[in-house]
Amino acid sequence: MTVSYVERDQASPDTNAFYDKAEERFELLLNIFKVFGHIPELGAIFTDSVLAMLKDNELEWSTKELLILKATQKNDCQYCVVQHEAVSKRLGISEEKIADIDGDRYKTSPHYTEGEKALVELTDQIGIDANRISESLWSRVKEHYTEPQIVEAVYVITQYIAISKFGDALGVTLEPVFKGLKPILQIEHHDVG
């Protein structure tokens, strides 16, 4: 860890307000929220954004979890992958489907719909170069999803690319409840320090 976590007993009332929201949704106060205790205004915005993404909306939450797993795995974010594998399983996503996100296996996986394959490939391409998304990929995505769904998908993808880099840059560590869980997806995690 490169910055300290702001624990509840050290937190301002504004910080505790977004801590309450996060803890209510996730059933514990995650370390990623505790680093935002240093800047409550950004912490409140971050919390509201995460809570808006992690629910059914234009896209089902389970579909968004596939995108989050692909985006954060590509960034080798152990913190994100371990937690979102657990969330994915709670949402009914099989371990086989999670495992098939690795590399290009999703492209031929029987566990993925054609629409999901297109969105996971879009996730891959955004992580590589968002300026070079091919027309054929856009066509495949648009064949299965509405424009509001596409906007939500791209928002989730880009936000979780940023979240994974933010957490890893600050050395955010897994909470004790997640310690010892071996991720299904391959990641090359390096501890900060």
C-alpha cells in the first residue's frame, strides 16, 4: 500500500456518508473506498458511479461483470479480478464462463452469446487502442445492443480500466475475506513496494 486507508474512526462525516452507501451495497467496506477517505468529494462521486454501474440498468449486471473481468484482467489487477470473480459467481456466472474470458477463448466458447462475444472483444480493443475499433466490430456490437446499452458498456469498460490502474498504482490490497482466493483468470500481479 502506498497511501493509508482512512478508517471509519478517522473519517469525516462526509466520508462516512459514502462509506455507509458502499458498505450497504457490498456488505463490507472495501479498501478501494477507504483510499478515497482522503478526498471525500471524489470519494462520494466514485461511490455513486460504482453503485450506478454495479446493478441492472440498460445492461444486465452479469453482462457488465464479464466486461469488468476482461478489462481488469488485461491490466493484471488482482484486487479487481478476485473481487469481481466472486461477484460474478454470486450473479450466477459459471466458473467455466469466467475462465473463457482468458485470452481469446471467449470467441469460441459455447458459454458466450454472439452479443457477449462482441462486447468482450470491444473491451479488449478499447484496452489496446480505443481509436482503432473496426467497423466490423461496431457492426457486431450494434447487431445485439441498443445505443444506450453500448454507451453503458463503454462507460463500464473505461471506468474499470481506470479503477484497476488507480487501485494498483496506490497499492490497494485485498480485504482479509478475499485473502488466499486464487483467481480463475490468469493475472500477473506484482506487489507495490
